[in-house]
Amino acid sequence: MTEDELEAALERAARWLRGCERACVLSGAGVSAESGVPTFRASDGLWEGHRIEDVASPDGWDRNPALVWNFYNARRANVATVKPNPGHHALVAMEQRWVDRFTLVTQNVDGLHLEAGSKNVLEIHGSLRQTRCLTCGAVTNRGLEPLGDAPECPQCNGRLRPHIVWFGEGLDDDIWMAAMEAADRCDALLVVGTSAVVHPAASLVPIARRKGATVIEVNLTRTEASAYADVGLYGPSGVMLPKLVERLA
Ligand code: APR
């Protein structure tokens, strides 16, 4: 994008947002990239040298739960060393404009939106910071402390798994319904740092569009969501989102 194109796009996006009653954001790995959390699809389908099906699927878990825990402990340790970036903080500022008419739907499991201070966050793919007991079902917030390769439930001593939605698994019904409702009711949807190829998350974009919402895309490149976008801000979200928020004042 040339500087003039970017200015025009920022102004259009800001105009729409200023007139917007109810706002929704769909975020993905790109929003955390500038914090130092690696995105998934930038790495040839390998995640820290592992095949996805070995570390992020029910079959992989059945085959080797210790490998899965070691992988998630490594991701947890990585997130413990990073901080929210200006993109996360800009979304906190945006929420303050709409308060309870703002929903941030994130595919990210790093917890950085909540750490930054966003309030109405739906973590539709779960969280690296939470465990789920395979015996009693308790979901527990464990922060980012190391958990070993066979952690047990503090309540019932059952086996714990990461509270993450793996490939081939369904989303939590209540969280997904809330996300669909937010996309359905908003009049502007900001799609930030996602390749928009993983469903059902990506379907929030056409859901919002069909109801007449304005779709604003923020990404380094065009994506599967671009066809639905009324305006695209192509550049790093840590730069684009603060520029957009500046214009909302
Ligand atoms: N600013 C904005 N966008 C960025 C930046 C940045 N600094 N860096 C990368 N991106 C964009 C890339 O261009 C890409 O479109 O972020 C997107 C990252 O895409 P993916 O790695 O596919 O991540 P995401 O869309 O969140 O993946 C969805 O798939 O990996 C599974 O369940 C996991 O939640 C994840 C889901």
C-alpha cells in the first residue's frame, strides 16, 4: 500500500467505526506476532519442529500425551517471556469506546488480549493458561507455570490435558454461540491477523457480512477474508491498530 492509499483506507475505516453502534473483532496469530509468538502457517505446517497431528490432535494425544505436554509447556514458556504489543493495547482502547457493545473473539490461546486488559474476550480455541481434567472436567487457570509431562488434577488427581481446541475437535457450544451472536449483531467487524482458513472461526466473517456489517481487515497480506472486506489496512497490526484508534478520538 502506498502512504496515500493507507491514509485513505484508515480514514474510511475510522469513519465507519465512528458511526458504529456495536463492534466485534476476530483476531488470530498475527496480532501476537510482534510480541514474539510464532504464527502457525508461517512455518510450513510444522510447529516447533513437530507435525500438527502429533501435538494438536486427539490422536496425537492418545499416542503420546507426554510429547503433547512437552510441546505445550514449551509454548507456555515462550508466552511467559513475551508481552502484549501496541496492537493488543489498541484493542483495549477500542473496547473502552463501546464497552458492553464490543466483543473480541480470538483464535489465539496465548492469553495476551486478557493480559493487555481487554475485558469481553471469547477465547474460542481455549487457552494455554488453562488445564482440563479428563476425570472431573474441571477447567483450571494455571497461569504459565511449568506443569511437567503428566500433570494431575489438583482436585481429584485425574489426568489433565491442555484446555485447547485441537484439530478435529468441536468448539465449546456456549462460547461459540456467543461469538456467532456477536458477529451477527455487530455493525462493524475488524478481522485482525488471521489467515481466515480455519473453520468455524473464519465463518464469522461471512456471518457478519451477510447481516450488513462493515468488514475491516488488518493483516500483512490479503487473505481468505479479503473478499468480504470493505476496507483493508495492509501492514503490521501493532502499527495499523494504534493508527486507527488515534483517528477514533
Ligand atoms: N500483523 C498483522 N498480521 C500479521 C502479522 C502482523 N504483524 N504477522 C502475521 N500476520 C498475519 C499473516 O499474514 C496471516 O494471515 O497473521 C495471519 C496468521 O495466520 P495463521 O498462522 O494461519 O493463524 P490463525 O489465522 O490465527 O490460525 C487459526 O489455526 O493454528 C490453528 O487453532 C490454531 O487458532 C489457530 C487457527
